[in-house]
Amino acid sequence: MTEDISKVDQIIETYGLEQKGLIPVLLDIQTEYHYLPPEAIQHVSERMNIPMIQVYQVASFYKVFSLEPRGKHIITVCMGTACHVRGSTMLVDQISRVLHVEPGETTKDMQFTLEEVNCLGACALGPVMVIDGKYYGKMTVNKIEKTLSKYTETEVVANE
Ligand code: FES
């Protein structure tokens, strides 16, 4: 996929061309495109005069950055022990049914990426699901469709 990277120059200009601006620049690019497109990385490298390998090293070191295209909304379901025993696997199954996406994948319309993690640090609220940083505790299969509907204009309906 070739991205329109016209906003990258604007982002670079916000922070200047010095190397210390690299992480803020990458963070803004990540926010804008939901990942770091290769074209954007190359452009940052050229404009800021930082070797491409160094930009990739920073991009791969921090978990906040993704080198793969991701959805507009990130759904994270906790699969840690406390959440697992309270049914987080069923939540993932229901999300997969509703959005037609498996953990680690992004929907074809690029709206949602589904991820699993081991603990979100809110075990007492398990099972926990997080969408774009908002925590949904004591989540149930029955609440999934309604919760996802808040993030999309089109109606989400599970296949029976
Ligand atoms: S195990 Fe799910 S938040 Fe800790």
C-alpha cells in the first residue's frame, strides 16, 4: 500500500530537523497514519538526515510504533490469567465473529485492529477490553456489539 505522506513534511516542520525531534515526529506520524508507512520513514530519514537504519531501530524499539498498517481503532483484549478465567477467550471469539477479524489482524476497511495482551493492570475489573485507550471492565459477550457500535458508523452484527 502506498500512503499519501503529504502530512509528513508538516509534522517534521513542527519539531525541526534536529535528531532530538525524531521520536516526537514518529509519534505524530503514527497518530496520523495509525502506523509508520515505509515511505514516511524514508522521508524522515532524508529530511532529518538520519540514517534509515537508525530510524528503523527507534521504530522497532518502542512498542508504541507499528511498522504494519493498523486500524483506526485498536481493540486490546486481556488474556492474562485473571481475565482468562472470567471468559476473555469468549470476548475475542465474539469480536472475531462481529468484525470478521482474528487476533493480530486488521479489518479490511482498516477500522479495527484486534490485539491480545497478557495483563492490562486492571485484573480486578476482568475481563478487560480496551479500545483506543478506554478501559471496558467486566465485559461480557452480550455487550460487545453495542460497545463496538460506538466506534463505527456502520452497524456491527455478529454472524449467527
Ligand atoms: S489479567 Fe487482565 S488485567 Fe490483569
